[in-house]
Amino acid sequence: MEILIKELKQDITKLNGKYGLSTEVLDNLYSVYPFNKFEYIISHLIAEKVLSLEQYLEIRNAYLRRNKFLYVFEITAPRTFGETWAQQHLNELVPELDRPSKDFDPDYVGQYDFWYKDISIEIKASRAVMRKGCDTLLEKALSFNSKLGFDMNFQQIKPNCAKVFVWIGVWRDTIKYWVLSSNEIKNNKYFSKGQHRGNIGEGQLWIKDTNIQEFEKYLVHPRDILKAIKKKAK
């Protein structure tokens, strides 16, 4: 988004104030679905031949390349994102994972998400969002190399309910995967116990721009997720 705004502000200056457009307009113009400040600015730039249709398509395609996972931020329901999208996404990457049932584990009562050869696996997902400013998830969504501070909250973590945890972190332009054992979560200094009163053993963990480097040792490539799950289970 930062790149798109910078490009449009450069083009706005070429209008020399015509239509009352200025770089400040892009910052302050109110958006109403399906109309927004970007289509308002772009339509004027095309009308004044500051932008050709071909140039507009180039800008659009470059934006889509930079924001290929922005659609994930459009999922507003937490359960839909955390369960439906995240679990399906991981299962597509690692089809060897089975949906749990009492056939695999007689004690299963919904406490984890996947099963693989006696390994119980819990999935948690979160999105990197701007710490300050903006209202919607789409507006707060950040690219991985953004200089802005971000928050990523993994909630309702119950280390005793699974042997291995897979965390999925989503940015506008990339997805990262961390694989941790239950003990690694319990002993992590950022794990905060007691997220909800009365839920013993449940907590949350925040990954931020200030501590993400400390989780690099848990990062895995998508092709190595299953290998990491088996290793952490030991």
C-alpha cells in the first residue's frame, strides 16, 4: 500500500491542483464501498491522460504481485480465519495430516486440529497488522519488509492439548510458518498464561517487530513442515 500511495502522490502533482486534487486529498478522502479514494484519484489521472490505460494496468498488476495474500485480511470472522482458512491452507501444504477422531485417539474431544501417526497437532494463525492507526484489517495489513511496527497475536493457546503447534503468520506479501513443541511454548518467555479467566493452562503469545527475530529458530519452509512436526514430537 505504501508503494501505491507514493506512486499516486507523484502523479497527482502533475495535475497542478486541477479538480482540487492534491497529495493531501489522498490522505483525507473518505471511502464508501465500492467507491474509494484510489479509484477516485485514478479516474481523474486517466481522464487527464496523466495515466494511460496501459500504465494503470501495470500499476494494478504490480500491486497484485505485492499483495497476493491481502485477500486473507478480508476474512473478518475470527473463527473463519483461524479454523476454516488456516486449517485448510495447512492441509493443502501437508496433505498427510489427518483430521482427528476417536478412531485415532480415544481421548479426542476436539482439543487439537490434526493427527499424524500418534502426533496431535494444533494450528494457530495470525495476521501482521499495523500497531497504530487505521480501522479495518485491510487498512492495517502490512508487508513483511514494512518499517511500521506490527502486532501478531496467537490466542487461546493450550500447550497441554497437543504435542506440536504450527503457527501461521500472514503478511500482505508472504506467509511464514513456525513449528514448536508444547514444551517450547510453555517455556517461552513471551507466553502469557491466563488469557481467559477460568481457562487453566490457556494463554496467548504476541509476535511483534521487536521480538520476531527470537522466533527464527522455529521457522520452517512449507516443504519442511511435516519433517519439523515429526522432529518436534520427539
